[in-house]
Amino acid sequence: MGHRVHFSYFIIPFLCLFSFLVPSAYSQFLDYKFYDRSCPDLPVIVVRNVWEAYWKESRVAATLLRLHFHDCIVNGCDASVLLDDTEDFKGEKSTPVNRMLPLAFEVIDNIKEDVESACPSTVSCVDILTLAAREGVILSGGRYWNVPLGRRDGTTSDPKAVVQIPAPFEPLENITAKFTSKGLDLKDVVALSGAHTIGFAQCFTFKSRLFNFQGTGQPDPTLDASVLSDLRKTCPNKDSADTNIAPLDSVSTNRFDNAYYGNLVRNTGLLKSDQALMTDPDTAALVNRYRTNPRYFFRDFVTSMVKLSYVGILTGEKGQIRKDCRFVN
């Protein structure tokens, strides 16, 4: 196991490169070294668990990244997405959009168990999720960034609030509005969409593009013909195929790189919401910039991830440090 942990330290030199990413206005809330004394083993515990899960199933990287986004975009980063339903409580976790992420939930539970053994009632579930999402990106070939820590867990969860998550069938203006309502901007929309360079989507999320685009009875005319043919084989026009999966980026499915943006330029983006980035001149310009220069993409992606991790955070005396991520203390 020692060689796996060593990988994380190999990428630590990138830390200095991205230390400037947190605006000074945020520094009063979170701290890069928040757990250095209270839980010094935290980084190694997170790395070890994500590594173990990744080598069993590489898709876990994308599910961790998606789970982190779903948590933050719905009423802020507070680990509300991790709360189990009870007899008198229903939350976000059991909604259809989150039920598809069992691998990520399992990893967070495992990390929390190990962290509680090492330093009880010290590290929040939301900080664990934020760190685990970063490790998933790194393992897939993405860049390291320094994660500011010190968030606290929420005590409520609202299943109706998952409508705040952008849907794969929504028009670009709706998606942009959902981002801006959280203090994110157009660049964040395009940069964070680059997370779709890894992971898969179930057929029901894009099947209308293959057979009945906008009720026309015809496929989406913008979808490349060869890709259309392949996707129809994976996702035939029958209900039983709805849960089949296709890679969000067929060029480099498990590699975190900028190939996703090249797909959009070639009209081979899988989701309607992805390909929609080419319909607006401002977002299309960013797509082309990230396609031609991966360095810009990695830089802006990391910046946007840090911004995302500050959305609606709880600090100080607000919230709590859950002993079990599944339940409020």
C-alpha cells in the first residue's frame, strides 16, 4: 500500500502553483492547514481510501466529483447529500439524481470511519467529500490543487432542492442561471463542464437526441452521424435500455484531460447540455480555448473547483461535525 500513498506526495509540488486561487476575502473562513494539528493523518487516509476504490473501479473518480458538485450546488457545500432517509426524514440522497452514485457514498463512509478512528469528532463530512473529489481528479490524470478546509456539516436536507442541479436536457440559459445563482459565472459553467471528460451517463439522459429530438421524431441534427450510429447500438429505442451507460467522453473515457472540448467542436458531445456550450459565442470561445490549450483548462478548472467549494459553506459555530456522515448527531 505504500506505493499508492506515495503517489499523492509526488504531486504535492503543484501545491505552490495553485495556492493563489483562494481570494483573500475567503481566507477568514477556511484554512489550508485547518486539520494539521487536530488530524494530521487526514490526507493519507483520504488518499488511501480513494486509491483502493479507484483500482477496484475507475468510475469512482467521476462519481466522487459528481457527488461533490451535487452537494455544493444544492443549498451549499454542507454534506446534506450524504444524509440517509429515516422514518420521519427524507433527503437528497434517495432522489433519482443521487441514487446513481453508490460508489461515491461507499468511499465517503469508509473514509469517515477511518478518520473517526484516528481523530474522533474532528473532521467534517463535507471536507472529506471535498478532498475525495480532488483525489479522484488526480488519479484520473488531472492536476493537484490545495483544498482550503474548515467547513462544517449541515443538519437538514431537502429532496425538492435537487432541482437546483442542472439537468442534461436543460437549455444553456437555464444552466447558466443555476450557476450564477450560486455566485458562479459563465467561465465556471464551461470549466466545470469539463468534469465530463470522465464518467458515464445513462441512456435516458440523452436518448431523445438519438430518436426524437425536441419532439420531431428525428435525431438531433447537430449530432455527428457516426456517433449517432454507435450510440443507437448502445441505447436502442426501448425502455429496457434506459439504464445502459455510455461514456461522456469516448475519446479518453477514464483520463482527465481536455478531450471533452474537442468532442464539442466536432459535434460529438453526449449530452444536450454539453453540446449546448457551442450555441453561445461566449461559451463556444471558452470551449475552443480549452480545446487548444490544456494548460488554460486545468488552471480554470481548479479555480472553479475552489470557488464551488465555498458555495453556502457553514463555519464557526454553524452546523456540526457529524460522527456518521449518514445521520445528524
